[in-house]
Amino acid sequence: MSFDISPLWISLKTAVAATFVTLVLGILIAYRLAGCTGIWKRILDGILTLPMVLPPTVVGYFLLLLFGKNGPLGSLLARIGVVIVFSWMATVIAAVVVSFPLMYKTILVSMEQIDQSLIEAAEIFGATRWQTFFRIILPLAWPGILAGIMLSFARALGEFGATIMIAGGIPGRTQTIPLAIFFAAETGDMNTALIWVLIVSALSMALMYALNGIKCESVCRT
């Protein structure tokens, strides 16, 4: 029996798409909240990081309620012929929701550690808000952004609970590597499960090696 390689491509596509979305949202939201204080920031921060502490199946259940055919977004999208549940887009949404807190919190901490005197000096010398953002904040927060990218990609690559709830495990369509491992083990195909375990472990190790290499290079340059 031939070995189906589709879970690898589905996982990689999902992780790349989810990481891109979380990167954009993470930078924008972290930048907006970095200088804020008060109870509303704590409340919003708690909501944004809630998927990090909730069981993934609970997150998946909430997504199913939201994007199901009777859900507020699901019924709205159905009117224009878009079905999210049990589609590849559902795997991306699940990966985005569970990996976003890692991206957001890592970038937020990095931005909050930036010396505010540098930002004030840029404003004194006439830099616009966007010039300050792109020339000072982003470069100084780059280590945190890079760490967020790596962590979010790894989390999206290994997502299981939320994905199986909203996307299922349709072979060649929504079956990611974690789902392939689960279904292979369930059917007693331990050799296939082992192959996928080794593949995802190798990808994770390569990711961590790349992250450590980039960090070491940055330290050496400074």
C-alpha cells in the first residue's frame, strides 16, 4: 500500500497560512496594546490569550458553534456560498486561533521592553508615527517577532484538538499530520503512525535549530 504524503503538504500549507495571519494580527494588536494600561487592557489581553489555556477541543467547539451552518458567521457565509466547516480553511482558522496567543504575547513582551526614550527622541526629531514604527519599534522588537513566528508555526503544525472538531480528518483535504497519526494509530497501522511521528519530530527539531542559529548569529553581530 502506497504511503499518502498529503498530510505533510496540508500541514505545511496550514502552518504557513496561519503563521502569516497571526504575524500580521500579532504585530498590529501588540503595537496597539503595548503602551496601554488599565483594566480594559487586562480584560482584552485575557480574551486574546484564552485559547492558550483552554483545551483545544473546547476551542474547536466554540469555532464549530461560530462557523457551523446555524452559527452567526457560518449562516452569513453560507449566503454567499462559502462553507467553512470541514474545509481546508477550517484547518487554517483552527491553527490561527490556537497559535495566535503565542505570537501576540511574544511580540507584546518584546515591544514593551523597548526603551521609550528612543521613541520619544524619534518624535522630537520629527519622525512620524509610522516612521517610528518601521525604523525603531520593528527592528528592536525583531527577536520577539522571530520567536513568535517560530513558536506559532510549530504550534500550528502540531494542532490537533480544534482541527478535528471544526475540520474533521478528511484524507487529502483536511487531514494534517497530527490527525494522520491519530487515525493511523486508531486503525492499528502503527508503522504509518511512527513514520509521521518521526517526520513531525524532525520538522520541529529543524525549526528549533534554525531559531537557535538565528539567535546566535544576532548575538555575534552585536
